[in-house]
Amino acid sequence: MRKTWEKAARAALAAAALAATGVGAQQKSAIEEIERYRAALGDGNPAELWEARGDAIWKEKRGPKNASLEQCDLGLGPGIVRGAYTVLPKYFADTNKVEDLESRLVSCMVMLQGFTPEQAKKDPYGGPGKKVAMDALVAFVTSESRGLPMKVAGTHPKEVEAYDLGRQIFFHRGGPYDFSCATCHGVNNQRIRLQDLPNLLNPRDAKKAYTSWPAYRVSQGEVRSFQWRLLDCFRQQRFPELEFTSPASIALTMFLAKNSNGGTFDAPAIKR
């Protein structure tokens, strides 16, 4: 009887091990298929249309001052676009604030073109039948950093303060589900349906994830900025709506951007 029981136990353990191996193989196969799907999507990115439109808007004379954005200082000096996104967010003395790309574009539209802050922030996200300047400008500016390493300094006292605040926001739990950013993005090997969830506390995942935004969303037919990505994450957590270019959004961006330092920027990307 004892030998029979031991044989049964060994057989059960073997079956469990085989099943686990099968599940692991299925997961690996699913991940490989998803990567092949993404690679196929990347052949001919429609975001190029947004980039071209953003280039034109950057040079277009607009606003009460009838001026272009060509002298906008994005962090590397007036008019320098190449590589600018790799150093953002950062502290700007002329506004005495830490700014990400979108908030800096708003500041330049106010200072150079004469728009009011309300006008510059109006309709920040495009949608079906609605093409907005901000999405195009973000696509253009970020495309000029493609292939360059992220190098957010984060050394100015206000940058340090923003990073620390962003970290607190990342781990803050709340809402009806008691979620935080870390609930989905603070653990290895998690996925929702076909979407793998990068662990943004893991340097490898943080670099890969942050450097692939903004992105053209195939399911929406739109280029989506990083500010939009944060807004949508807050929506999925059932948090109050994240205000466009708010200090909270910039602080969270600072935390995630600095954690991606050393990663090669490769956006606007293309996502499902």
C-alpha cells in the first residue's frame, strides 16, 4: 500500500511539473507572438504624419504675437530640438518650475506667441475628427531625439523635489479598487489580457517602457502623448482625472523619466 501511494505521489508531482512546463511554454509562446505582432505594426508608422504636421506647426507664425516656436528653449538652448526630449523634465529658470515637454511647449506658446495659458492648454488631446496642435508638436519634438540615450539630470533642488513627489504618487494607493501605479507596474511578469505590464521599478523595463512613448495607438488611430498615457492610467485606477500639465503629472513623469536614464529613446512608437 505504501509503495502504491508513493508511486501515485510521484506521478502526481510529475504531472504537475509537466503542466507547469506547458503553461510556461504557452506564456513564452504568447509573449513571442505579441512581440512579432508589434514588430509587424512597426513597419510604416502613421505617426510620421503627426511628426510632419508638428514640424510645420513649430515653424508657423501663430498667436497674438504672430511668432513661431523656433526660438523655444526646450532645455538645450533656444531653437535646439535635437536631443531635447532626452533631458526632460527639467528645471527652467524663466518659469521657475520643473517642466516636461507638454508644459514647456505651453510656456513657449505663452512667452513667444502671446497665447494665454488657458488657450495654450485648450484641447490637449486629439480624437476622431479632431486634430490638435499639441499632439503634433509632441510627435515632432520627440522624433528629434530618436536613437539618443535618456539623460535626465534631476539634480536641481526643484528637480529632486519633483522626483520625490513622483515616487510618492507612484506608490500612493487609493480609489475604489485601492490601486496605485505600483499595483500594475511594480512587479515582474504581470499582464492584463495580451498586454504585458512593465515593472517600472526594474531599470530594464523602465528604460524600455518610457522610451517608447509617445506612440501611435492602432486601436484609436491617434498619436498619444505621455501626458495622455498618465491620464489613461489614472482613469483605469478610477482616480480623479489627472489635469493636463499639472504639477502631479510632471512629478510622476520626472520619476519615470529619470528611472529610464541610459535607455535609447525610440519614439513615437506604435502600439496596439
